Amino acid sequence: MNFAKKWLTPIVLVVVVGVSFVLLHSRLKHIEDEPAMANSPWALEFATVRAGTVSSGFPALGRVESASDVRLLAQIGGTVEEVGPRAGVNVKPGELLIKLDTRDLEAQAASVAAKVTEVQSAVTHDRNELAREKSLLAEGGSSESAVEGWETRYRADLANEQALQKQLASIRIKISYGRVQAPMAARVSRRPVEIGDTVTPGKLMYQLTSDSGGRVVIPVPQDTSMVVRPGTLVELRSADNKMRVAVSRVSPSLDELSMGQVEIDLPSRPFSLADGAHLAARVIEQQVENTVVVPRDALVPAHSADERYVFKLAKDQPPHIQRTPVHVALCGLEGCAIQAGLSAGDKVVTANGNVLLLLHDGDPVVAPAASVAEQSAP
């Protein structure tokens, strides 16, 4: 009796372990024999890539005026080299009224342009070395630190080039202010300067009188007035109406705390608005034409502007997406301008950035025509 009790418990344990092992082995064998589960297709929204124009700028508030008198103020300082007609004489649009000495500015532009050429060579060299170092790293012939070193150098030189390009553009704008032309057909009412006079920014150089026309005046900060130039496009809006017009002249601020103003001469008051009425305006700083446009929410979030990509619907079956690197030229109200990687008519995924980061190249998707409300890029 004692012997049976002594060995009963170990025997039961052995039986239980044996049965469990058999059941586990059978289950694992069953799992191995089951076919692998296929990835479930994503149900996503797609936008159609379109051809168009993308612009960026800043909003402003314009004021409508009658263009009876036009005051032309100096936008840079300098010595007067040439003057146009005296008071009482009629002038035509584009007729030269004032020419200032801009030789110092032209020398500055030449110096900065030489620096731009030099740094552009450095950027090209850095880019080539970075690509070579990445290739060597892929083959095991380089290191992450070497790649990071060239990438840091490339980005530093690229930033230097962009700063110099902005400096050069600013100087060239100032040079263009050395020639003052009549913005419209008008009669000279005042010409308070003569050849040899020295003018400072804000000094009255000409006053013209016109019997017709309208004008839009837009106050702008000093730093903006030094970037905008005659010919810069401005979009004017009133209710559902809009038009794009060119800046006629820029009157700089007299000090850092004052506002300058952008003036636009028109054949008549825009949208038949009353004198003194206000209207919305957008000064267009950059514009890319004849490009392909995608919505902003098609771009996968990235730390570097050089590493942007989208997910494009592949043309072959079954429906799936392709990770497609793109070069973004500009993002604006209309969407983002893409210069490489896509064509008009392609379909790209649009979603919240967190969703886009979950996607992978080759992921299956539900066919857009079957279950996705296709939308066009804005």
C-alpha cells in the first residue's frame, strides 16, 4: 500500500507531461501545414497628379485709390546721372525719368557672383564625394562617420550657396532701382531733382498726374520692401473675383520701425471698388510653372528636404504601391511642385503623415476605382 502511494504521483506526472508533449507537437505540426496569411490590402485615398503652376507668397491687405497723382520716390541712395522731362511735359509708359549711379552696387554684385561660382564648385565636389562615400559604404569600403562627415560638409556649403544667392538677388534688385521709368501715360507735375543731385531712399524724384486709372497700395515691412521689386506678381481678391497684376513700384520705409508700401497701377479701380476700399492681396514671392502638382499630404514626412518620397499606385496587377523618391521644387497654396519622379496622371496616396510612415514599398492596396474616392490635387 505504501509502495503504491509512493510511485503513484510520479507516474501521473509522467503521463501528463507525455500527453502535453503529444498535443503540442500535433498543434505545431498543424500550424506548419497551414498556408501563410497574406498581407491585408490597405484601403487608401489617392489623388491624381496634375500639370499646373505652384506659387508661394504672403498675404496682405491692399487699399484702392484713384490714380490721379503718382509720386515716384527714391528706393536707393545715389547720385543722379540722368533726368527726364521737366514739369508740364507728357510722358509715355516706360519712358526713362531718372538714372542713378549704381557702379558701387555693380561692383558688389560682381564680387558676390564670384563667390557664388566658387561655392557652387564646392557643392558639386561635396555632392560627388558624398555619393562615392555612400557607394563605398554599401560595399563595405567606408564607414558611417565618413559618410556623415561629407554630408555635413555638403549641407554647410549648400547653405552658404543659398545665402550668397539671396545676397546677390538683393543687390541686383537695388541696381534695378537705379532706373526709374514712367509707370503710365501721364503729365509731369514736379521734378525736384537735377543731374548731380544726391538722393536718399524716400526722397521725391518725380510727381506725375493722370486723368484716369486706379491704384492699389499695400503696406509692407521694411525687409519685404527690399525683396519685392517692380514686376513681382500680386494676386488681388474681392469676394469670388481675383486677378493677378504686376507691382509698379516699391516705396521703401524711411526707418526700421516704419512700413514701406507696394503700389500697383491699373487702368481702372479693380473690381469696380470704391476709392478707399480694402481688398485681400497675396504677394507672390516664388512661382514654378509647367510642373506636376501633388497635394502636400502626399509627401511622406522626412527630416531632410533632399529625401522626400511618395507612394505611387503601380500600373501592374495586383494593385500595390511603389515607394517613389521625388524632388520637390516648391510648396504653395496649390500643392507641391514636383520636378522629378512623377508624371501627370499618376495616382499617389494621400493620408496623415503617421499613416504614410506605416506604408512600405510593394504593400497591396484596394483598387482605387473599386473602393477609394479619388480626388484631384488642389
